[in-house]
Amino acid sequence: MRRHRAGIIILTVISLCAADIAHAEMIYQEVAQVPLTLADCYGKALKQSEGIAITAEMIKEAEARFIQALSIILPHVYFISTHTQEESPSSAGSGSEGSALTSLKPTKSSETRFNFTQDLFSGFKAIAAMKGSKYDRSQRVKNKERAEQLLLADVADVFYLVIEMKADYNALMKIKYALMGRIMELRGREQLGRSRPSEVVNAKAQLYGVESDLELVKSREILARQILEFLIGSSFGDLKDPYEIPLALQQEEYYVSLSDSRPDVIAARYAWQVARATTSVISSKFLPDVTLGGNYYTQRTAFDKGTDWDVTLTISVPIFDGAETVGKSNEALAKQHESELDYRRKRRKAPYDIKDAYVRYKTAVTVYEALRKEFRTAKLNYHLQKKDYRLSLVNNLDVLAAIQTLQDSERSYIHALYEAKRLYWGLRVAVGEGITENINDII
């Protein structure tokens, strides 16, 4: 009896654990099947991107260089302990004066002291180095911001490509079902002697072409999903697009006016300032250095015993170093000029990038609106042709032509829709904008 009760208890516990596991798996599947938005995919891509992580480490490097530059103007303090042991003086020639002095020199000595040095003047090298490291950090921050924006453009392209391929596949499936229904209807009419066998063959040929397109679109969707999985670093289920296309934009001049605030343009300006600061650091070697140094002794032996401190003022005036400083200065000036030219080029190119993206998007919106009207008209024409065919007002070729027109117009409409969305995000990135939950923020 006890064994029976124990068995019942064990079975009950096992069933409860199995129920908990099944419930947990069900919850996991529900979470895993939550559709991802563009913002979700972009957030995952930011965490996955090695390029963004490398740029973040570069910012830390710039911060470390600032600390190094700051160390130039701060005092340096060391604790130094020195212990010396020499060979004992020879006993030969003990009657001479030299031997008497040598016998007075101790064979062991020790010294402990606090040493400090302070640069009083170094040709403004510290100030220039600190400015340069500050500009360097700002440049890295802007480069990271621009890299994130370019990553957004890449994610948006693949994101909408996956959705486009899926929508294209669904459109082809609807055409396939329409053709299959058409074939069944023609076979029924053929048995009644109201349709010719060639009409069925013609519809089948069109159906086979659609099936071929389905396989091609399916393979493209698989490739697009693989690219998106690579960008976000994980597999995913469905995608959800909450954005609508903004059909009205401001004038082109408004977006062009934002070119100077684009992160890559600002980063190029900071790079120029870093090069100028580097030139100042190298040019400071033409000026004298003034350094104050001192020691405070906590222990001294031998002849220096009793001296507790000393101070040294050192002035170093450069006279000739084999033209090494001149060469480095000329090199720094050349790099400074290169940075200035790069900044001017990027500043001049940015407005044309924005203009190009603006024209592409405006054209895509115009095409999208026209193809949307064409698709609606083709859909209406298909239904009217089917109705007229049942009334024997048109022949089968007219219906098949209507199906082909509907297929071409719907697929063109789908492509235009998602091409416009891709170009919209391209416009945002060209202007220097990032992700947003409101697609109308740029208007």
C-alpha cells in the first residue's frame, strides 16, 4: 500500500515537472515567434557589430591619450632606494697619500629618497597635446556615431529585402491559386465542349512560369534572411514593419543645410584639429625646456650623510639635433594639410550625397504612387474579365492576359514600395539621422 502511494506521488511530481517544462517551452516559443521590427533588428546589430565595438575601443584609447598628455603638466614623484657595495681598497702602498684617502672611502653606502620633477616650460607641448587628445576623442565619438548610421542603412536594406521577398512570394502564390482555379474551370468547360484543350495548355504554361518564379523568390528570401541573421547575430521568425512612407518632404535646401552637422563631416574637422595639435607638439621641440627637480632624503650614509634635500633647475636649449625635429615638423605640416583637404572634400561631398538621396527617394515615391494605381486598376480589370468571361463576352486569352497584368503590376508595386522605404532610410543616413520610432521625424 505504501509502495503504491509512493508510486502515485512520484508519478504526480513527474507529471507536474513535465507540465512546467511544457509550459516553459510554450512561453519560449511564443517569445521566439514575436515579430521583429527594424528597431529591434538594428538594436541587435549594434550589439553584434565588431566594427562598432572597435570604434568604442578607439574612444577609450583617445581618453587614455588625454591622461598621458595631462601627465606632462603634473609633477612626477618617485621613491628611490639605492644600496651600493664596492670592492675593499688594496692594502698595497699604504704609506702614500692616495692610499690614505682610499682607506677612508666606505665600501658600503645606502640612500633612500623621494624624488620629484616638474616641467615649468616645455614649449606649450602639454597644452597642445591635451587639446589634440580632446579633439581625438571627439573625432572617435563622431566616427562611432557615423558607423552606427551606416550600419542602420545596411540593416534597413536587408530588413526590407526580406519583407519584399516574402510579399512577392505571397503575391505569386495568389496568382498560382488563381491560375489553378482557372485551369479547373477550363477543364470543366472543356468537358462541356465550351473550351478548347489549347486553352488549358496555355494556362498550365503560365502556371509553370509562376512556379518557377516562386522557387527563385524563395531562394532570394533565404539568402536575404541569412544576411540579416549575420547582421543581428541570431535567427529570427517574422518581421513587422510599423513604418509608413512619408509622401511629403520639405524642400531639398532644408536637408542640404544639415550637411555640416553630419557626424563624418564633424569627425573630419576634428581630425584636422588633431593634426594641427600634433604639429604644435612637434614644433615645441624648437623651444627650450625648463624643469625643476628635487630630492628629499630619508636616509643617507657615507660622505653625504646629514644632507636632507637638494633642488635642481635644468634649462635645456635645443641647438642642433641633426635636423630630426625639422623633418618631423615638415611631416606633421604635410599631414595637417592632408587632414584639411580631407575635411574640405567631405564637407563639399556631403551636400551632393544628400541631393542624390533626396532625388532618388522623391523619384521612388512618384513611381510607387503610379504603380499603386496600376495595381488597383489591374486587380479591378482581372475581376471584370472573369465576370465577362462567364458571360461569354471575352475569351480565355483575355482572362490570362489580365492575370499576367495583375501579376506584373502587383510585383512591381511591391518592389516600388520597399525600394522607397529603403531609399527613405538612405536619405536619413545621408542627412545624418539615426533610428526613430516615428518615420515622419525627418519632415
